Amino acid sequence: METPRSGPQPEDGFDDADELEETAEQTRQLGAGDEEAFKHLFDTYFDRLYRYAFRYLQSADESADVVHDVFLQIWRQRRRIGLERDLRSYLYATARNHALDGLKHRRVEQRFRERRAAAL
């Protein structure tokens, strides 16, 4: 039996066979440095990843920042993206990790503000 994961889950209904194959092809092209493939992946996944990050962060600005960071990371690592990698899973995992980092950062800032206010 699989243990349920905590936190938001990726949206259902995004994994039809045609889209999976198209994403795999775009991933191969991205690995070759194709900017159009990157743009296509960005256009395909930006809104989905934004909504996914928003469910963690509840902040439009922070969610957009997370997704931009995800795609910046993808572009920087494009040559290392293997043909066997499931890019969709990688995108969502990276978005989740960036969102969780954002939540941690938010808590640290809050503690700092509280300590500073208490010291005044």
C-alpha cells in the first residue's frame, strides 16, 4: 500500500498519452538547446505549476517567482536533462521543493521580525 503524500498534489487530467509524448519530444529538443522547445514547455506548464505552488504558498507573487525559478533551473540544466527523465515529475518536484523553501524562508523572516519587535 502506498503512503499518501502530504501537501498539494499535481493536478489530475494532464497526463494523456499525446501530451506525454509531446513533452518527451520537447525534453529531447531542450537537451539539444532548442529555445522553441523551452518556450513550448514554459507555455504548457507555467499555469499548472503556478497553481500547484500557490496551493502551498497562498501568494501570487511568490508562486510566480517559484515557477520562474523552476524554469530558470531547467534552462541552466538543459544539457544534463536525460532522455529517460520524466520532465513533468521533475517540474512538479522542483516546484514543490522551491515552494517549501519559500515557506521556510517566510517562517525565518517572521521569527526575525518577532524577535526584533520584542527587543524594541
